[in-house]
Amino acid sequence: MQRPGKADSVDRNTFRRNILVVDDDPALRNTLVEVLEGEGYCTTSASNGLEALERLRSQKTAPAVILLDMMMPVMDGWAFRREQRGDPRLADIPVVVFSAQNNVREMAAEVWASAYLKKPVTLKELLAVLGNFCGHQI
């Protein structure tokens, strides 16, 4: 699902272990942050796409990857990806679509995501996919 050459053009050395978690479910979002930080990642989180864009635009260092829910209020995953891909500073940040929808694979392809995970996900699956974007497996 990765677009050829896109993710490779991003300089990962400056943000190898930073992840932005975007999900409207506060319990899930907080759990993901806690688990990922327990695994040594630095995380930032947002409750919707608009908040995620604001965080991305205000950070000095871009994350290695964005873990993105698609169904959110205010700004959903589709609108977020349109904005992200239209911003030259943010366009090359890989996105992993994270959804409970049965068609998560198709949604990920539709928004040019680099990968996808279907909720619920095991810790092993989560770390394997995110590790691919952070330079190594944990």
C-alpha cells in the first residue's frame, strides 16, 4: 500500500520514534499513548483531524508516522488526509489508517495511507507496523 518513493523521501533520522495518535475515543487514545510510551516512543495525540493538523503545524519536528482513525467528529480522516497531502511540510509523513470498519483496507487505499490496522489490534501487530516507520522493530 505504500506509494513508491514517498516514505523514502522523508528524513527519518530527526524523528525516528515520534508518533501522532489521532482518535476521537479518549479511552483508546490514552491507552495507545500509554502503551506506546511504555515501549519507548514519544507520542502526541489529537482527538480529531483539525486538532492533529494544528499539532503538526506547531511542532518543530514532524512525527515518524501518524496513526489515524477515520471516523471522527470535527474533521474526519478523509478531510485530514486532503489537508495533510496538500501541505508540503506535512505531505510526506506516512499515515497508518486505524479503523474498526470492515473496509479498512479500501479506506486506507483511498487516502493513500502507507499501511492500515483493523481495530481491535494486538500489541504485537501495532508495534510491528509502527516499527516499520520508525526505522526498526521493537
